[in-house]
Amino acid sequence: MALIRIPQSWELPERLITPESTFLNRRRFLKSLIGASLGATTLPLAGCNRTSAISTQPGLDELTPYSNLSQNPQFSDVGQVTSPEFATQYNNYYEFGGSKSIWKAAQALPTENWQVEVAGLVKNPQTYDLDDIQKKFPFEERIYRFRCVEAWAMVVPWVGFPMRLLLEDVEPTSDAKFVRFSSFYDPKITTGPGFWAVNYPWPYAEGLRIEEMANDLAFFATGIYGKTLPKQNGAPLRMVIPWKYGFKGAKSIVKIEFLDKQPATFWNTLAPNEYGFEANVNPNVPHPRWSQATERIVSNAPSFTWEEQPTLLYNGYEEYVGELYT
Ligand SMILES: Nc1nc2c(c(=O)[nH]1)N[C@H]1C(S)=C(S)[C@@H](COP(=O)(O)O)O[C@H]1N2
Ligand SMILES: [Mo]
């Protein structure tokens, strides 16, 4: 991709472009902005008390809580859960901007009448709406480690269902070897890339081998912290592949295609030597521009500081996925 010049801010690890102090100052700044412009914000307010509206998680408080949610005990004990305030305000969603502070811009995502088309090499092609998904697939809560390729990490409680249930529903043919998942893209709405990335290979798309999709860990999330997904986290349906780097987890999915060949994916097309198709978390395989041996995990409110810890092979999920890669 010699024609594509990758902007500087995409190339740098987050720790270099956004040191903690900058982020924390920005958060404080954001809070004061929110306080000053409540009338102008499109977010409904939880109450009339301005202080409480600011101190709760913007974008989270008006989301629908799941009732009778069962937590999968197999995926519950992976350390202190990251505070929702952080996980819903520190995001990567380039369709809505190149920084981590896109949660407000992402509220422009239109999620009404959402449909997910399943096509390609399957016996039962489907176009699901969210009601179909809710009725067909039993939802559960799973707490997963989350590891971005930029060497930061969180622990996130997702709500959703394992991808293998969708496989059973659509029945891939024996020719199906790979799956491509495409995100919502409408240049009139997803204006975040602006002039600097209009020629990038949108829509954002990710892919898996079909055996990876069939692994019990591979998950479709429709919720987070017991509520429906905020837009900035990939509403209404996103992928969560906890043993792979975060960029493998495409957000706001509109299309799932079963294919006989490895599909082109967003980051792998842009910079194949930096973002592999497989992209398993591995402390021994450095990114060309930084080590992956350690990661920074965020500690919780009120300080939100980053703490260094060793990176685990397959992000700690070797017992589940090791056999896929022998
Ligand atoms: N459509 C889309 N999906 C995406 C991204 C994106 O920019 N666009 N960023 C990826 C990256 S790099 C990461 S680390 C995670 C971040 O998910 P979070 O914001 O919920 O933590 O989303 C992934 N999915
Ligand atoms: Mo990422």
C-alpha cells in the first residue's frame, strides 16, 4: 500500500501520543465542557441535577439494563473490572475521530432498525434485526481481559452470546473457511476520518478463520456493564475476541460474510507488517515499533493511572485457544 501515507497519530502507540497526564487533563476539561453545555448536548439527562449528570457515565445512564442476566462463572475471575466511566470514555472508533475521546461524536451513530446481514457460503442466509437476535440467542455476561495492540489493557464485563450459536443458526457450507465482519459506514455520518483518511479501506472490517469463530471464547457483544452497548463501544452489536488484539473486534456490525478465502481487513490492508490477520496477543512478538512484552492496565477511579504488568500469551486464554495454533 505504497500510495497510502499513514498519519502520524495512527502510527504512534497510545502511550506516546496520549500520556496519562494529557488524558486526565482532557477528561477534566471534558467534564467542565459537559457541565457548561448541558443544554446543547444531545444526550438525554438522567435527572435535573447537573452535578449528578456530570458524575455519572455519560452515555451509559440512559441505556437499558438487561434483566435476569446470568454471569458465566467460567469467565468471571480475571482481575479488577475496569470502571465503566473509563471504558466508555476511552475508546478507539476511528469512524468518529482519531483520538480516544470520541464518545460524544459517536452518539451520531443511527442504531434504529438495525439489521445484520449474514451472507456467503451458508445454508441459511439471514438478515437479523435486534429482536431476532435477542429471541434466538441466550444472552450471558462474561468478564474478559481486553488488550489493545497499543499495549494498554482493561477488564470488561460484556453481555452477549458466543459466535458459535450463530454458526449453528446459519450453517456454513463445507467451503466456508473464513468470515468477514463489516462495520457500519456512511460517509455522511461517520465523518471522523475527515480529510486524512477518506481513502482508507472503509468500511472497517475484520476477519476470522471459521475455527476461530467456532471457539467458545469468540463472542458477539450487545451490552457492557449489564446494559445495552453505548454507541462508542460499538452498539448495537460488536465482536469481542479476547485472545486477539483489540482491533480484531469490529464494532457496530452490519454484515457477516462466509468466504472460502482470507478476506481483506482494515488494518491488515493499511499496514500488513504491523497488523497481522491473526493478531493473537503474544508477549514474544513485538510490534515493529514497540515491545509487546508488557502492557499498561488502567487502575480505577479516582486516579485512572496506568500500571505496568506482563503481557500474557493469548491474553491469558491459552487453555481455550492454544490448540488452534499448534
Ligand atoms: N468499526 C470499528 N471497530 C473497531 C475500531 C474502529 O476504529 N472502528 N477500533 C478497534 C480497536 S483498535 C480497539 S482497541 C477496540 C476498542 O474498543 P473499545 O473502545 O470498546 O474499548 O475496538 C476495535 N473495533
Ligand atoms: Mo486497539
